[in-house]
Amino acid sequence: MNFIVIDDSKLDCFIAEKIIKNTGHCDECKVFQQATEGLEYIKNKTDKNETVVFVDIQMPVMNGFEFVEAFEGLADDVKEPYSIYMLSSSINENDIAKVKGYASVKHFLNKPLTNDTIAAVLEELNIT
């Protein structure tokens, strides 16, 4: 299982990467502080390994919603191995409602990521 974390907070990226790597289910974990870099990585990735993407909603340059809109414009064969989870430290009802409108987003999750949150994501994806 591969993971991508896209968050402009260095601390949140550090925490997420440590928790993900400690699951025992992480083959690769890429971290990006700019959504544009994460999107370019996905566009250019050649392997089709199942990958979980955690993307923060509130970021400069390209926010999480803009990232998902660009992602949804990619070819189906590019999008197929990815499961996207959107993150936010605020529980904004408008953001939660907006997240539900994207076909490629599995769920809205609260930041920071925790062991329990990662375990729930892995369980949802039948990774044990």
C-alpha cells in the first residue's frame, strides 16, 4: 500500500508520515507541501499500486478542493488506483458538504491524522 500526504503544514506532514509508516502496511509514503507537486507526481507516476491520498483542504497556491477538481479531470486509468481523503482542522459544515460532491473523495477526516484514523481507513479499504 502506498500513501501520499499533501499538506502545507510541515508538522502535520511529519506526524502523518510517522503514523503511516508505523502501520506495517506502508510500502511507500510521499509527502508534499504543495498540492501542485502532489498532482504532478500522480500524473507522472507509472506504477498502478493502490495509493491512499490524504489532502488538506486549506492550503495556499492550490487548495484541497482545487486539487480534487484537477484530479477528477485526469484519465480514468490514472485515477483508478487512488483513494482520496480530505483533511481539515476545522469542522466547517460547508466543507463537509462540498467534499461529498466529489466522486473521487472517500471521506472528510479531521486533522491531525491519528493511529485510529489510519486504522479506520485501512479497515475501510480491507487492508489488515
